[in-house]
Amino acid sequence: MKLKSLLVMMFTIGAVECIAQSDTLTLKRCIEIGIENNLTLQQKQQDIHIAEIGQSENRHKLIPVIQGYANFVHNVERATSVTDGSNLSKLLGVDAPYMVGQGLDFQTTGGFQLSMPLYNQTLYTGIQIADKMKEISEASYEKAKEDLTVEISKLYYLAQTTAKQIELIRSNIGRMESLKSITSAFYDNDMALKVDVQRVDINLENLRTQLTNAEAMYEQQLNLLRYTLDFAPDTPILLSTLKGYIDYDDSYLLRGLSPDLYEMQLLNMQSEVLQKQKKMINQGYLPTLSLVGATQWTAFTDKFENYFHTHPTNKWYNHTYWGLQLNVPIFDGLAKRNKSRKVAAQYTQLQTTIADTEKKLQTQYQNSLNDWHNNIRNAERQRENYRLAESVYLVTSDQYKEGVASMSDLLQDEMRMTEAQNGYISALYKYMVSELSLLKLTGQLNRLTE
């Protein structure tokens, strides 16, 4: 664990140094770093390791078990044994109706015992369940990777659009400052009213406020991205620039809902586990056969000190045996019956969940596909609207400089252009998120890291 922590720390330091050198942090690189550093994924990896241990634990139940033991008994009141003495009467020819015997004060026993299952169906099914639980842990890890990829991508896209918005606001501030200089010059030459200068000042202040809010929002988004990537709070991040146009290829997004989504895989695996659990419960009605054996040594003496020197009673008697042990279940108070019924009810409930999830995912795919097409159209329209609003503003700006257009017309066109900019940025983000949703539902999120 220390070596792994050291490697993760070295990797993080290297990533920070790379970023500090003003290298652009692409979405692909963000996803790779997030998968490497994310603590939730590390927990999922530990779940896989725990499942592997459980897998080995169940397999090892098939190998022999050997244990040693030793007992020392001090008979404070000796045990008494009574026989009818008939055998002795026949040998000696005397009347001995009863014989009474007592044991010795001290008894010592030691030896080894062996047991190994030869036939036990519940053990075999338990091994299959352990194997399936390992597959569930692996699928859970892959699903967590997908969820993390989607989360990082959304944060990255959001920060990109905010950065683009900041760029446009700064451009608008530059134009407004230029307009203020012109209006102030007009006012100084009695070609404009003081209220015109004040209107420009108001708009300029509004743009600066928008810039401050956007920069604060951008920093918050970067902080969320740093947290997700497990970066230090002061780590500098430079993202790639958002493209101002849509370059899409629908050939890989129209393949339909993927049949291998991890949501469905996990549910189907859980269904298999419940089936095997019910099978294992029913197999509890079957007999089990085991190989057993033991060897032991026993010593008896009437005085404790005889253990420490040669004495006629200080003798060890050996007993060794091997055999087969058959266990046949007869009646368990309906315990297995109740367990089987409970698992059967859980299985039926899970089948309903599977059917509902299939319909839900299919609906999500259709809705995401519709959103994707709609967002493409909206983004293209918003882009054209932005271009048109910008060209109108530039014409009105030239007319204002020539004294043809009024300040009110210019400010209204500037406001429309700003609204068109915000609409286009919002449409781009919605388009990218809908494409991300389709990539997930079609099982193609790996395209983000290719």
C-alpha cells in the first residue's frame, strides 16, 4: 500500500508539474488522471480484491482440513464403570455377577484429525456464487469508471463554455470601452448628450459585473474539476479552447441502445446469483459425504509426577482410524423451505426491476437522441443568430460613429448581440451533454479517450 501511495503521489506531482508548464489539459488527459486518482474507484478496486479473497476462500473449502489437538484432564472424582462380569465368570469359573472399575486421576490425549468433503453440492454452488460475485465487483468498477468519465466530461464542457463566455464578455467590454471613448468625444464636441455617456457607463459596468461573475463561476468549476481529479486546490489548470462550431458524425450514435450496458449487466448478474442461491438452498436436502480420519495418543496415570519419570503407568496408547462420514438431512424445521421461498420472491422482484430498467434505458436513448438532434438544430440556429446580431451591431456602430444611428439603437443591438452570444454558448453546452449521454447509452464512452 505504501508503494502504491508513493506511485500515486509521484504521478500526481508529475501531472501538476506538467500543468504548471502551461501544457493544455485535454479532456482525454483529465479522464485518464481521474481514473488513476479517484478515491471512489480505488474503493471499487478494493471490492474486487475482497471478492477475489472470497473466491479463494470458497475454493479452499474443497481441500483437506488437518488440525492438531491436545487435552489434559484431572479427574477430581474418578469415573466409575460397571459390567455384569459374565465373561470373567466363564473364564475363572467363579461367580462374579458385577465388576466395578474406576479410572485414573490423570488422562492426557493428543493427536491429529483430518476431514475432506467428497460430495457436497452446496460447496460447489457456493464456489459458483463467489465467482459471480467477483464478476459483479468488476462490473461495478467499470460502471464507476463510466460514471466518473461522464462527470469529468460534464465539468470539462461546463468550464470550456464558461471560458468561452468570459472571452466574449471581454471582447464586448473592449468594444464598449471604445464606444465610451467615441461617445465622450462626441459629448465634448456637443455632438452627444450626457445621458448617452451615462448609458454607455451603465452598460460597461454591467459587462464588468458579468465578467466578474463568470470568472468566479469559472474558478468554482475548476475547483470541482481539481477535486474530481484529486489535484491540490492551488494546482493551475489550462483547458483546451472550445470550438465555436459543431463538427458531428451521427454514424456512430445511431446504433441503438447498447445491450452491454453495465446497468443491465449488474442486474442480470444479481439475477444469476439469486438463482444459484435458491439452487444451493435446495441442495441442502441432499446428503453430504466426507473423508474423515484421525490418529491420537492417550496416556493414563494415577499421580501427576509420573509424567516426569519412567513409570509403568506412563505409557502412551495409540489409536488411528479413517472412514467415510455420511450426513443425511431429515428435518430442519422448514428453515430451508422458508429461505427458498424468500429467495424466489426476491428473484421475481428483481425480474420486474430488470424489465423496468430495460424500458427506462430505451426511453432514455430515444429522448437523448431527440435532444441531440434538437440541440444540433438549436446550436446551428443560435450560431447564425449570433453572427447576424454581431453584424447588425457592427453596422449600427458604424452608423452611430457617422451620426446616423442613435445611442439607444446601438445599445439595443449590443444587448441583442449579448443575448445571442449567451444563447449560442448555452446551446453548445447542451449539444455536448446530449452527445455525451448518447455515447454512454450506446456503449461508446471510450471514444473520449481514443
